[in-house]
Amino acid sequence: MSGSTEKKKTAQSGGFEKISEDLIRPLYHNTFGNQVYIRVLIFFVIVGVIAYGHQLLDGLGLTAMRDYSSWGIYIASFVFWVAVSLIGSLISAILKLLSQNWSTPLSRISELIALGAIAMAAASIVIDMGRPDRVLNIALHGRIQSPIVWDFLVVNTYLVISAILLYLPLIPDIAIMRDKMTGIPKWQKKTYEMLALGWQGTQEQWKLLKRAIWIMIILILPVAFSIHTVTSWLFATNSRTGWHSTIFGPYFVSGAFVAGAAAVVIAMYVFRKRHKLQDYITDKQFDMMGKLMVLTMLIYLYFNINEYLVPGYRWGRLDGAHIHELFLGHEAPLFWTTQILGLILPIFLLMFKGMRKPGPSLVIACFVLLGAWVKRVLIVIPTQFHPQFPIQNVPESFLHYIPTWTEILITLGTVAGALLIITLLVRIFPVIPIWEVAHEKGYHKIFKAEK
């Protein structure tokens, strides 16, 4: 009996060693392609910073934003980044609370995406401000009646909670890397030692860690739902046609889960391919994420129909002009392309199991994510050209919004910034949680807390 127990322990130890080796191995390999990729991202970030410095010195006149189109792709990008950031709460909190263990290998991917996205959401708000030096006035002198104050609070709160929820499950993995990784730079070794917080895997440490993680999972849910609900209120609390809607809260939240799920599928494919993680990010994960996307997109489609059905039935003067512009007018090609290729067709395709394989899932997710960004542009910009008072006696440029190169370069800089945050974190931390995957595979007895 004793010999059988010893063999079982040896098998478990060997299984854990293989998992840890598989997931740590990518951290040793900094390929030439990866170096080029990081440098390209840094280049676009620098170009974006230079363009923003130019805008800061010369003012928002460098943009296409005018009296009527006072919001442009900066605010559209802000809404998009907030949407993508919600995936952290969906994968790491909601699915974990529902005991959906298939999502365990995806939890850190979703948290990395959430952190990069919410950081760029905060940056997009500052970029849109003509006087960013006054951003502290929101905290110091803001009125609680203003949704802008609420948005400021929830964005920063969500950023902090997302960072904590990413870090806490990392502690045991950091300790594993501290003990196992050799031949790495001294700064990296010191970083692991510092971030591990003296972790030894004692029963008391496991107890405290699990309690802290569950507390953060519970805390992030109301903050996650409120961040996009409050963002929707920035639009819905005014009387402008196209924004004044009582469904904008759940509409924005459901759309956020669609965008975030698509971002995770793309990241799954990239990390699986580059890091050779086929044993951990399997076809099952792609199949389940495809089903999750269908569910979230069906809910989102329902709110899309509601968004236009009610004002279309009422057909007031400005409602009619706005809907006509989207359905049959100047914005119609972009609107229908987004609805069909970014929502309706993906729902239909993902109904088939063959389309939920890694390759097809990647293509579909790219269309969904691009459609999610374009949809935010359609929410933000066309509505502004249907004000209560007629637009008259203004320059021709005031009647249209086409982003300038300054706006495009700055927006590309935020995209590169989000990707750079994710890429650098993946260079020093395993993209899949070692101890959680080992636990799911039945190697839990290697942990001192559960001996």
C-alpha cells in the first residue's frame, strides 16, 4: 500500500514538473520575430506620443472635432477599450463562480487583456481633453451629479482591481519561477523574489491567497458592470437623438462581452501557436469560447434590434433622420457591413462546430472585434449631426467628420500601447496559470496546503 502511494506521489510530481516546464519554457525564448514585434509596437507608441505632443502644443484644432462633432474616434476608442476590458470579469469571475473549469487556462489571458485595455481607456480620456492638466479637477472639484465623475471613479477602481486580480493568482507561479528558472538576468530574478512575497506554499499562505482571490472576484463584478453602465450614461443622460435611451446600460454591457470574447479568441490562437500550448489551449477551449460568443452576440443582437425598433416605430423628426442616415444614407454601407459581418454572420457561422475550430474561430473573432470598434464609431459620431437646432451658416468641414492623421496616429499609438503591455507581461510571466492548471489536471497534492 505504501509503495502504491509513493508511486502516485511520484507520478503527480512528474506531472506537475511537465506542466511547469511547458509553461515556463516560452519565457526563455525571445526570438528575433518577437524582438522585431516589440520594436514595432514601441515605434508606434513613440509616434503616437509625438503626435499627442503636437496636439497638446497646438490644440485640438489639429483634429477633425468641431462644434458639432465634438467627440470623435478618441471617445469611440475609449468606449471600445472599456468594452474589451470587461472580459477579465467574464472569464476570471463569472465563469469561475459558475465552476466552468474549461476556462481556467484562459483566465490569465483575459486578465492581461483587461489590464491593457483599461489602461488605454484611461489614456483615451486624457488624450481627448484639451487641457489634460485639469484632470485632477474631476477628483478635487467634480460634482457627484455628473456621470463624468462616476466614470472617472469606476475606471480607476476597475484598473486597480484588475491589476490586483491579475497579481494574486500569479504569486505561486512567481515563486515557481523564482525557484526553477536559471540563467535569467539578475533584475528578472530579483523581480521574482520581490513579487513572490516570500511564498513557500504553506497551508496558511494558501488559505489567505484563496480568500483574497475570492474577495477580489466578488468585488470586481459590480465594478465591471458599473464601468460600462456608467459609460453608457455619458450618452444616455442627455436628450440627443440616438443616445437618449433607457437600454444603453445593458446594451453596452452585452456588447462589451462580445468584444472581449473576440479579443480572447484572437489571443488564444496567437499564444497557442507561438508558445506551442496545444496541450493547454485545446480545441475544447475554442469550441466553448465559440459557444460563449454565440450566447453574448444573441443577447447583443436583441439589444441592437431594440435600439432602432423603438425610435423607428415612433419616427420623430430627428429619430427618422438619424435612422434613415444609418439604414439608407451616408453611413449605411458602414452600418450594414458592421451588422452583417461583425454580428449576424458570425452568429450563423459559429452555430456549426467546424467553425469553432482554432483557424475559423480566429477569422471570425477578427471580424467581430473590428466590427465592435466600428460600432462604437457609429454610436458616437453620426448622432452628433442630428442636433435639436439646425446646422446652418457654418463651414463645410463642420458638416462632416473625417479623422485627421493626428487622430489616426494617436489612436494607433493606444492600440500599440495595449499590445505592448500584454506582450511585455507575457515575456516575464507565464500566460497560463501553472498552479491552477495543475490543480485542474489532478496534481493538487503537490501543494503543501493540500497534503
